[in-house]
Amino acid sequence: MTDPRHPRRLLYEGLLRRALLEDLGGAGDLTTDAIVPEGARAEASFVARGEGRIAGLRVAIDALRLLDPTLDARIEHGDGADASAGARLAAVAGDARAILTGERVALNFLGRLSGIATATREIVRAIAEHPAKVADTRKTTPGLRLLEKYAVRVGGGANHRFGLDDALLIKDNHVAAAGGVRPAVERARTAAGHTLRIELEVDSLAQLDEAIALGVDLVLLDNFSLRDLAAAVRRTGGRAVLEASGGITLQTAPAIAATGVDLLSAGWLTHSAPALDVALEFEVRSGG
Amino acid sequence: MTDPRHPRRLLYEGLLRRALLEDLGGAGDLTTDAIVPEGARAEASFVARGEGRIAGLRVAIDALRLLDPTLDARIEHGDGADASAGARLAAVAGDARAILTGERVALNFLGRLSGIATATREIVRAIAEHPAKVADTRKTTPGLRLLEKYAVRVGGGANHRFGLDDALLIKDNHVAAAGGVRPAVERARTAAGHTLRIELEVDSLAQLDEAIALGVDLVLLDNFSLRDLAAAVRRTGGRAVLEASGGITLQTAPAIAATGVDLLSAGWLTHSAPALDVALEFEVRSGG
Amino acid sequence: MTDPRHPRRLLYEGLLRRALLEDLGGAGDLTTDAIVPEGARAEASFVARGEGRIAGLRVAIDALRLLDPTLDARIEHGDGADASAGARLAAVAGDARAILTGERVALNFLGRLSGIATATREIVRAIAEHPAKVADTRKTTPGLRLLEKYAVRVGGGANHRFGLDDALLIKDNHVAAAGGVRPAVERARTAAGHTLRIELEVDSLAQLDEAIALGVDLVLLDNFSLRDLAAAVRRTGGRAVLEASGGITLQTAPAIAATGVDLLSAGWLTHSAPALDVALEFEVRSGG
Amino acid sequence: MTDPRHPRRLLYEGLLRRALLEDLGGAGDLTTDAIVPEGARAEASFVARGEGRIAGLRVAIDALRLLDPTLDARIEHGDGADASAGARLAAVAGDARAILTGERVALNFLGRLSGIATATREIVRAIAEHPAKVADTRKTTPGLRLLEKYAVRVGGGANHRFGLDDALLIKDNHVAAAGGVRPAVERARTAAGHTLRIELEVDSLAQLDEAIALGVDLVLLDNFSLRDLAAAVRRTGGRAVLEASGGITLQTAPAIAATGVDLLSAGWLTHSAPALDVALEFEVRSGG
Amino acid sequence: MTDPRHPRRLLYEGLLRRALLEDLGGAGDLTTDAIVPEGARAEASFVARGEGRIAGLRVAIDALRLLDPTLDARIEHGDGADASAGARLAAVAGDARAILTGERVALNFLGRLSGIATATREIVRAIAEHPAKVADTRKTTPGLRLLEKYAVRVGGGANHRFGLDDALLIKDNHVAAAGGVRPAVERARTAAGHTLRIELEVDSLAQLDEAIALGVDLVLLDNFSLRDLAAAVRRTGGRAVLEASGGITLQTAPAIAATGVDLLSAGWLTHSAPALDVALEFEVRSGG
Amino acid sequence: MTDPRHPRRLLYEGLLRRALLEDLGGAGDLTTDAIVPEGARAEASFVARGEGRIAGLRVAIDALRLLDPTLDARIEHGDGADASAGARLAAVAGDARAILTGERVALNFLGRLSGIATATREIVRAIAEHPAKVADTRKTTPGLRLLEKYAVRVGGGANHRFGLDDALLIKDNHVAAAGGVRPAVERARTAAGHTLRIELEVDSLAQLDEAIALGVDLVLLDNFSLRDLAAAVRRTGGRAVLEASGGITLQTAPAIAATGVDLLSAGWLTHSAPALDVALEFEVRSGG
């Protein structure tokens, strides 16, 4: 299965290049260059060491292809697949040095992204009986946002803002700077124009009422109790999208989703999900 | 306390710049620019929300300074400090827009690096009664290796290779490609010259004996049992540095360290340590 | 007057640097370096040669500051001002070589951006008695979108999408690829999530009805007659934002705005507005 | 017909890449990725909507090829052709998503460059019976100089300096800084060496005489009357190339050219020529 | 003495940054960071170890300033000075770590550029009694052309072309491709326009005559004997600039210059001149 | 023969690109573009003009391939070969314009790297009867270290540190800053961890004794007399690698090597070796 919104290679190629150069350092892969004959061929398999939702397999293969543009790859469990421990995700064949040199960078991407997809999948499953969606945040790893948000989608989650420029999210500090919720929302509306949505962070039901009255598109309910979340849903009556934020875990998510909010957003999906253990198993084929 | 080996700003400034541009997107911080008056000043505090070892505070402040070069900062619990939940790490004062715009990027660095330092500290403490050291690996986040390895040092750990170019680590695939341990080590020695060390990964005591006989500098004992680790220490008798790898956790570490190995290396320090929860609390001061 | 949403320097500094290097070429400003003594000081004035709305003055000064970081500048008619021919926009004082070398690049930015702001102002004034807004498009100069869209705002216009990533605009080709309006909108809604708006391009009233029924946020009425625009406004009844596109000129705009549409979008604001004539007048002061 | 001096792709590939990334933003083409199936193929035609001289068609196609390296293209009216409204310039076939995503950037280049070529062609035709040539200036769009000067050549014009480094042009401010025309020219000659030409800007016939006496290669006659231009030609007698500058329009050009000057230079060719209206018409072919 | 055409820092700052990052590698200056306390101050002197013409001192200091922007520098024998062995060129004071870390990169620039300036000075002196000038070529170190050509000027030499774009130099292969000297020169003239000069490489007096007849601006006499050089000067009679190329050494230069040619060009000035031995002598001042 | 450690293209491709753009300047290869028909094909041969050890041939060909990706190349005397004057190193066939345009950059790399390899070979041969090795230093050309150190290997030399990050080299200034040899070495050992070696620069036998006592891995004997070098070898008795530095020339090297030191390091291999004279001889084949 291929995710319908895999990012274009142009968007992450520079990132792959920098990651490889970071690992190659000033002198390159001394070990491989010393030991493996130039021109030797190898076959290798990406293998999952733990169970999880795969994300980043094409990215990992693209990393290898920056070292061997003619690398052959056959995907068996691609992005979006749930792979059991031991499953072969893909088989690659190409220049032995290129594969050995690129192995770690390829796996660093694949393990991290699959970890995020797996964590997202878990919480999506936990609230599957409710209409609420799981969303990410901007608490992503510097430089990897595009890919990490892709991994969230692969896990079944929804993407919140990609950056400070694709929606307006008014937080308490903005409100303080504006001297109140009303002037803050009004200034935001002027800036937003017709194509952008406005979200307001509130920490009480009273503020929620004000937000609804001002007609904001989304309301971020920050650390609301279950009782207040339920009250918020009732009072809003569909006039705004409601996002619950703060304290979302596998344990708490079902009850929160049961309150009827539209979104549960969790920063740890991208900043603290453990990596999935994946490996690249080699079979060197022929001398150079 | 200041860590004696904080990376030079020149080494990570490009990374900070890319991270900020990633968040600013094509149009910048629409919310802040719409709501906060140009020229407004703000004071804010970096505050720990959980207990942990702080790492990345100067990096976070440098991120803000790319937006406001005249930002004032006073550090209270700097890199290397163990901060309790609620502790103020630093106070900053400067352009209100700059601080609001840079907040998330600054925290993304600080939270991740402090998370790594904290995880490292835990395992270092767990084996404190043994002479063994805790080391990182190359399983780092693409693009962040310099900073993540710095965070490991702040946590009391030691750095293994920074890249493929600063030591030779011969793995099973290299051995297979060379047609045996001996030719692999010999080719590596030629390439290593006088300034680089050679490490060999082994998975049995027999291979260890061969490694010692060949005079390699370090031996990576891959997934050895406690019994075999102890045997390896005895057989080696100090002729090589011994590194235990695989299955190192807070629980297993003390027993592994007790075998007498020199190093315990763990990839999860950098790829799966949860971020430390840190926040930036604002007090907007004056209009523009 | 300062526009409240001037882009941050971090967002366009790389562009200024590339523009200066483009002009300096491989050997630098041969004429100035040969003739003007090192260390000579100069005062100069940015002067409008024609009447217009100023935009890009701070950008132009920032260009000079990349060559002389200590340059002094005093703004008299800044971004957003309507300057008459002959008006002094700003006075600068600094290194004579820096100012002479940076002059052309600074003026190239200032003239282009002021030309866009002036053209936008004209059409905004032409429809001032109507509530409709003037909007730009993605038909911008490659590499200059951020600044050109800023110039449109300075001229009183509104910004449409900054890029392919901050709203979904479904065009006829997308509809064809999806096999109809309904599947296209449904797929877009899934991708849009909660923070992004969806716009649909239609070329008939029948398509408009379908769009309204599907609940899209904005409808782009492509080359509609005045009669059809008015009909569209009536049928829509405020359920979607209506954008008139195609054939918007100073002459046609008032009648189009009078139909009651919300937005008039015009690509020529950014791709064909003539530059405003601005100059930098020097007074060399002292030898080096 | 192919222009004999099309710039090498290496020279503008970085520019294309930046332009595409500018449009893709942080998340890519949300609309296309949501709606068009991965792997779908499309055919499309570049079509002129107005009459004009085509320039930038290969550049536009190269933009698409950064998204689909295997894109097929068949050029019908290439750079240098005069296309009537409705003429098909080229047919392309390739990945449907790539073509849809790259469309706007490709057209932004093609429209702008063809607009410049068309404007240049008009003024070249207006003075066709005279030997004088039409030349551009350094008043180009930041970042696009290489391509805009190419478009001028395609329109039949000549290129003046590409940058501050490929000839010396002494302006009034340089003369003032040097303390007179003679020292300015002498210093310039020392710097110019044997491979570079020297041009002097003058605003009176007296200054022209001094320039000729000093043996400069070109003289820029700034805002001379027709009478003075004719006098300048007589006095110079071929000893220097004469360039008329200021107030060159389609209307004034013939009389100016008739005075016998060698060059008419006009900044508006590159900073104010309206874009040519070009479109990309699609025919989606097959699902993915 | 300061050379009047020192390149602007903007032109070489990126080069300095890359050179420092090349030396810092992935982990920075491990030795200095380990041993020298943070905040320690140092004074150091750039000292010539051999006699030579200094070039690149400001460049070297700028390299250190990328590591310590507040570094103090006092120049004693700057670019253009002839320093005896042991002479102090400049004294710097600043952060001890920054100076130690940047030392090698700073010296690598200074030694190479001073070597080029010294070699140029020698050959300029050797032909001092003749009017001929010494010129460089495009046989420069990749990436360093701007600075190496600056060093040639500091040595008293003249700069030939900076790149393929600032004059036309027709070589034998171009002539072959064009099918003769005449078509080659004619095509070149069309492309050159009014601001660029044309040079033709010839290898016989017959070709020289053809070149003169075609009115080229410069003629490159490739490996002519002294007798033929003298004949070339007589035949040309000042109608073109004559450049002798091939076999120019300190020994041969005087006789070649005596033939009356205008230019002697020598690639070895930039590709084979030995570096001048320069050192940075430290005095560490105070702990951190 | 192919050197077993040729750097990966990914490591130097950016350098090639910058070198080509440096030569192409803002307008490209005016001469070739004007004269050689688009699409013309050419064959050309890289030919040695002097005898030497070839290094950089693949790099040179890669430079041409950035201009013509389909260029055909057949290597006859590749990197590591000793070519006599007149020997053909490689034959290439491809786009005539590409080859002419890239010629100078390709040769600049090839000539410099072969010059370094040849100089290294000479000194390696001079000490061939001794076990000592010849090593390079960090005195390399800014930006070219990777390739220059590769050339040293091709010449038979060994590589010392690639950068400040892959071994610790304690110099006199470090010792002074630490307040003695002992604290300097101790701090270095802490920072070095298990994978990096430590070298200490000494200038007396007494310091050597201290170094040996402290267990450093390498000792740099700075400007020792032959007598002291021999004494150093005796005293050390194999407990550390000994590196002789200072005054290493073809003449002095044999006697120095005869003392029994392990390494002779010489900066001039990379900063002052004259380039090998290589040329590219063309045969234009067919019109475009």
C-alpha cells in the first residue's frame, strides 16, 4: 500500500544529502573504503526487528540512491503496512560500498519515522470507536517536520499546522499582547484573509464562549478536565472545531475522545515516540 | 556549570537557521505579526516542567538571537545542571515578536537535548560504582548528531564515533566482504594510519581471541551474555578496550558493567529518549 | 507609517545576499573599487522620481547594510506612504563604496515592490465604495513571492495562497483527474484536515451550485460575465467566499466589485506592474 | 529556431529549484497530492494566449523535469519564435502530479521571459532601419539577471554589462569621488587592465569632449536632447561607442536611433515589460 | 599600504566559512575545547618566517573573526608590504579558543596568497625596465580565484579574465569548430556586443596577420620564439594588445619583455607558486 | 590501477559545482557559446605534458559530466599510474560545448592533484629503504582538503588528521594554556574517549620523556636534530609513534628516516607542490 501523499523527493533530497555528509564527515567511510573492493555488489534486506507501522521506507531507499543511483529496490511491506517482527520490508541490490556506507543514515530515517507512525497508530486505534481524530503539533525534530508529519499521516493521524504560516493560532501570550481576546481575534482576522483559518487557545469555558461569539474556526482547549471538555462540546454545538490538548496518552485518550471533541493533539507523537527497531541485513555477492 | 566542550556556534548556526525557516514557512509567523505590535518588548523565562539534566540552553537562546541579535539572556540553570520541575533555567528579554516567533524552535532543541542528557544521566548513575562508561552510537537524528552527542556528554556519557571518518569499525558485513577477519583488519590498518583507532565487532569468544591476536584497539561485543562478557574481560586482560552493545537498559546496565567491560553503548540514548518538558513563559512588557 | 506585517529579515536575507553576489560577479565592483578611496564616507537619499505607494524601503536599506553593517538610515516616507515625485524617502550615510556598490540592487528591489504596491493601490481605490477586496495570485516572480505579496498588502490588497501548501485550490484539471467535482472535493477534504480551507474553481453557475452543495469554503469564478457574477452572489447567499478571476483591470474592476463578490484576484499585480522610478542621489563626503 | 546562446542548465538549475521549493512550501502541493492518483500520466500543452516572442520555453520545461526527470517534451514554437495567440509552443507528457505541481512555476518563468523578449522585439523593430542596437541595463529582477538578459537577446537586443565586474562604467558619483573626470578615468584604466572596456557617463557635450580626449571606449549620453545626440555623434567621429540613455520608448526610439548613436539602452525592458500570457492545458490520461 | 581593490568581505565570507567548517569537521576542535578554558583570552602575532610580499592578511583576520566577532587586530605589515623574515605582520587579541581553532585556516589563506604575491613580485621586478605587464590566467585553485587574482594584483601583476564571461578568448579549438579564424571572430563579435573585448590565440605570424586584419582587441601569441615575438610586435604596430604566453619564467621573462609585447601571462603564478611560510605566535593571557 | 579509497562523488560534487560556477560567472562561456554550434560533438584526450603520478582523473571527468551527464570516458592511465610526458591519460567524447567549457576547471583539479601525488611519490621513493612513512598535514588548500589528502595517498603517503575533530594534537600553546604537559594530556584524555588518539608536540628530549611517561599515542618531534631524533627513537622504544616534523625535504628525508622515526610529515606536499602540466587535446567531430 502506498500512502497517497508521500512527499516529493525534491522536498527532502537536501535533507538526505546533509544527513549523508554529516555521517561521511571530512574523509568518508574509512572502514568500507578500506575493506570492500570497489565495484563489489551486494544484496541486502530491510528487516523489522519489532512490530510496527512502517513509514520512511522510500525515504531510506532514496538515501541509498544518493550513493548508488542505479540501486535496485523491491518493496514488500511499504509505508503504511503493519509489519511483524522479522518481516522483510524491502530487498535492495546494488553497489556494496554504497549500501554499507548509507546503511546507518537510511535506518536512522526509517526507524524514527516508523516509530512515529507506530505511536500514532496506537492512539488512533485506542479511540477508533469515536469520531475524533488524532493530530500532531509543531513539536517536531528541527529539520524533519515534513517527514515526521508524513509519518503521523501514515499512522492514521491528521496534521495540524505545518508552520507558523499556514493558519493562525492565537495563544495566551498573543492575547496578552493584544490586550484581550477580542482585539487579538480581530487583528488575526484581518491578517488571515479568506484562505486561512483562525484558532484560539482557551483555558476556561468562559473564554470558550468568547471564542465562539467571535466566530473563530477552531478552539484549542488547553488542559481541560473531562467534565469541562464535555461541557465545551455542548456549548459549542458544532460552531467551531474543538481540539483537546494536554495530557493525551494511550490511557487517557479514549475518555477524552468520548467527550465529543473533534481533535486530540499530542506533541509526544513526534518528539518522544521511541524509534522502531529496523535493520539492514547484507549478503555480499561479488568482488570488484 | 558550563560544559567544557560546548560546540562552537559556527557549527550549528546553519542548523538553527534552517529550523527557523522551516517553521516560518513562506509567509512567516502570521499570528504574531498580526497581533503583537512591532517594537513591543517582552520578558520570558525558560522553565522546566519536569525534572532533568539540562542541555541545549545556549543553543535555544542562540535560536532566539537569530531573530533578535540584541536579546538579553541570564542563565540560572545552564547546561549540565539538574533542574527540578518548575525551576527557571534562564530569563530572556528582548523583542516580543522575536521571542514569540522563535519559541517553538528554541524549545524543540532544548527539550530534545535535555531529554537525551537526562536519559544518559540515568544510566550513568546506574553504573556509577563501576569504572565502565556509557557511550552513544551513530543512531542519531539526521542533522542533529553534533548536538545530540554533546547532550550525551552533558549527561555524563562518552562519545563513540562522530562519523564514518574518525575511527574504523569493522562489522560482520565488512568481514564477509574481505573474506575473513584477518584480511579485514589488515586492510583497515593500512587505511587507518597512525592517528585512527580500529574496532572490530565480534559475536563469539573465538572471534574475540582472533581480534586480540590481531591487535585491534577496541572490540565490540555484540549481544554477549553476561557470562561471555565476563569471559571476554578475562581473556582480553586489558589488551583492548571492550565495548558491550545490545540490550543495554537501565535494568540490565549494572550487571553488564559489573562484568568489567569498558564501555556500554546504547543507541536509544539518542533515538528514543523522551524529550524533557520545557516551556517558555512570557510577560509582555510594552507597546511598540 | 510602518506596515504591521513586514517580513522578518531572516526570511529575505538570503535573497538579498544572492542578489548582491549576482551583481558583484566574480570580481566585484571594479569601477567603484578603482575610483573611490577605501574608507570614504557618503550621504545619499532615496528619492522617488514618480508618484507612488512606497514598499521595500527597509528591504533596500537592508541590502546596503549587507555591505556596510554600520550604515545609518533615516526614513522619511516609509513603506505604506504615498510619495509624490521628488519626495525624499530616506537618507542614508555610510561607507561610500558600500553605497555605490549596493545602489542598483537596492533600487531594483525598491522599484519593483513600490510598483506592485502602487498598482494594487490603484485598483483598491477604484473599488473603494464596495466591500470587495483585491487579492494577488501565485503568478509572482520566482524567488520574490514573500516580498511581492508583502507589497500587495502595502498597497491595500489581500494575499491569496502563499504556496501550494497553505490552502487547497481545486482546478479543472484536478476535477478531471478525480473524475468529477464530488470525488475531488471529498479527497481534498480528507487531506485538508481542520486547519486548511478548500477552494474550487468553477466556470458555470451549475458548477457553482455543486460547489455550494459540497460545502467548499471559497469558490473561484473563472471568467464569469457580470451577469453571472451577480447571479452567483445571489445563489450563494453567503455560504461561501466568492472570488472573481479573469479580466480584472482598473476599468472593469468597479463593475465586478459591484456584483457583490468578495474577492477580485489579479495576477498582473505581481507579474506585470511597471516598476516605480526611484533613484539614489549621492553626496560624497570625505576621503578615506 | 534555437538561440545560439541559451544559458547552460547548470547556471539556472539552482534558481529553478529554489522557485519550486518556494511554491511547494513546507508541505508540498496539497491539492494535487490529495486528488491526483500517484503514477497517473498526463499530456499537456504550453499555449500562448497572446501574440509574442517566445523565450524561456526550455527553462520552463527544465522546471517540470526537476519534478519528473523522465518528462517528454516536443517543442513546436521554441525560444525565438514569434507565436500568435493560441499557438501551441510545446507538448509535454509525463507524471500528472509533477506537471500539475510544476505548472505555475514553469509559467511564471515563461511568461516573464517572453514578455521581455516581446518588448525588446518591438523596439528593435521600431529602429530596424537604423544601425543602432537596443541594449538592456542592470535594472533586472534580483536573481533573474542571467535569464532576463537572455530574453533580451532572444528579442534581438544586445546585452550591456552582466554585473559590476565585466566592464567599468564611471558615473557622476564616481567622478565626484575622484575629484574630476581625468583622475576617475585614469584610475579606472589601471584597474581595467587589457581585457575590460571603460565607459563614462556624461551629461553635456563638454564632458563628451573630455571623454573622447581621454580615450574611453564607450560614452553614455544621459538624457541628451535629439539635437545634442546628433552633435555628439558628429564630434565623436567613431572614436567611441555612443550609448543613448533615458527616455527611450517605442515612440521616441526611431528619432533617437536616427541621430546615429550606436546603442539605445532601456531599463524598462527588464523591470517593467508586462508578462506574456501563456497557459498549460492538460489532458489527464490514465490512473496510477 | 592598503591595496585599493581589496575584495569585499561579502565575496569571500562563504569561502571562509566553508574552510573553517572543513577543518572543524563533525565535532569541532577537540584538542582546544578539551584543554583551553572557556573564556580564556589570548594575544597572538602573525609572523613571517620568510621574506615576501604579504597578501591575505585581512582575509586571515576575517577568518578568525568568524569564530570571535570581537577580535581585536592591529596590522603592522599589511597586504602589499614586503616583509622580512621575522617581521610581525599583525597582532591580534581575543578569545583564546577562537584563535587556536582558527589558526590553521587563517594561515592556509595567508601563506598561499602571500606566496602568489611574492612570486608575482619577483617576475614583475625582473621586467621592471620594460613597459610589459605580468598577467595571471584562469589556472587558479578551484574556489579561490577571487583571492588568488587579488594576490596577483598585490604582487604588481595584472588580472586577465576572471571567468569565461568577462571577455572572449578564441582558442584553436574554437577556430576549428567554427571552420576558420574569420567565422570564429565574426561570431564572437556578435556575441561580445559593445562592452566586451575579443582575444584570439595564434600560433604563427600568418595567423597574427589575419587576427590584426579582423580587428581583434588582443592577440595571444602561444609559445612564440623571441624572434617571432619581436616580429609580431613590429607587424602589429600597436593595433592590438599582444600577450606572450608559454614558457614565462624568471629567467626568460626579461628577454620576452624586451621584444615589446604588452603582456606576459603565466599560469604558475597561481597554480605552482610555493606558499610563504607564516606563523601565528601565541601568548595565552588569562583563564576563563 | 584504481586507488582503493577514491572519495565518493557525493563528497566533492558540491566543490565541482562551485568551481564550475566560479568559472562560468554570471553569463557563462561567452566564447564557446558564440562559436561552437549547439549539439556539436567532440572527442578529446587528457594528455600529460610532464612525467608524474596521476591523481584526480576521475574528479576531472566528473567535472565535465556536470556539464554533459552523458559524456563517455575511457581511462588509460588512471589515478595511481606513473605517466610519462605525452601519455594519454583518458579519452572523452561528448558535447563539444560542454567539454570546451569545462576544460579549464577539469585541468585545474587534475594538475593540482597530480602535482601533489608526484611530489609525495618522490619523497616516498627517497626513503623507500626505511620503514618510515611520509604523512601530510592540515596545511591544505581551503576547500580542497579531501582531494588533496587523497592525492597524498595516491602518491604513497599516509594521511595525518583530516580535521580538528579526528584526533587530538596538543601543541605548545595548548600546553601553555593548560599550565603544563600533564594537565594538558589529562584533559585531552578525558575528551578523547576510547576511539581517538592523542598526539603531543615536543621540542626537547626531556619533553619526550614526559610524553612517554604520560602514555600519549604519538609524539611530534618538532625540528629535532638528527642526533636528537635518533635519541628519541632509542628512548621511546616503541611505546609511542614518533613523527618528525620540520625541514623535511627530498634531500634531508633519507637521513631523517634512517633515525628510525615512524613518520615524516611535510606541509609543502599540499601547499607548495607545483602542479603537473596536463592538457586536454580536442578533435571537434560534427556540427550541431
